[in-house]
Amino acid sequence: MRPATLCSAFAIALFGCTATSALDLENGQRLSERWCASCHAIGAPTARKNYVISFAAIATKQGMTPEVIASFLMLPHATMPSLPLKQNDAQDIAAYIMTMKK
Ligand code: HEC
């Protein structure tokens, strides 16, 4: 098990695991399934209707970077509810989203 994975699995609940942890795609995926999948298609694009922009489409947008996504997530925004994410969680989710870039 990678240290970062260990960190997210155990340490966040106990002491919070912040700046030092490396990007953790598994954490990003888990958080996305929990917090984002109700609105965004997070895996492969789906034919299902009424979804807002899919993660795959976000990743492919012109000029999109993990930094843009992470800061979007940390700031209040009008069209989407603000979610209680820590900075490193936002970065993990951003990294996870960017893996879908084609
Ligand atoms: C309640 C529904 C809802 C949830 C939950 C939600 N979103 Fe969104 N999200 C939206 C809407 C609506 C938009 C605006 C889409 C638009 O304007 O095209 C949006 C936009 C975005 C954008 C900007 C896309 C762009 O076009 O630049 C990102 C990035 C994003 N969401 C990521 C996330 C992530 C990551 C999560 C989970 C942590 C999440 N969203 C959870 C509804 C939601």
C-alpha cells in the first residue's frame, strides 16, 4: 500500500492529512463517487440524459488543468453546490478528473 493511500484511509479521520500527502487518485475516485456522481457522469461518457457536464468532458475542455479544477472546487460557485472538500481532496479529485482527458 502506498503511503498516500494509507494516509487517506486512516489518517484523515484521525489527524487530517494535508499538504505532505501526494496526489491520490484512488481518493479522488472515491470522493467523486460519493460527492459528484449524483450530478456528473464520472466514468466513461454515458448516454444517460439530464446529466450535467461529464468529468470526461471537463477534462477535455480547452485550457483545463488540475489547478483550474481544484480552485473551482475550493471556491463558491453559483451553478453547483459548494462541497466540504479539503484542499488535498480537491487536488485528488482534480487529478482523477484529468485522467479522463482523451
Ligand atoms: C448537485 C449537482 C452537482 C454536484 C453534486 C456536483 N456538481 Fe459539478 N457542476 C454542477 C453543475 C450544475 C455545474 C455547471 C455546469 C455548467 O455550467 O455547464 C457543474 C460544474 C462543474 C465543473 C466546471 C465545469 C466547467 O464547465 O468548467 C467542475 C470542474 C465540476 N462541476 C466538478 C464537480 C466535482 C469534482 C464534484 C464533486 C466533488 C461536483 N462537481 C459535484 C452540478 C453538480
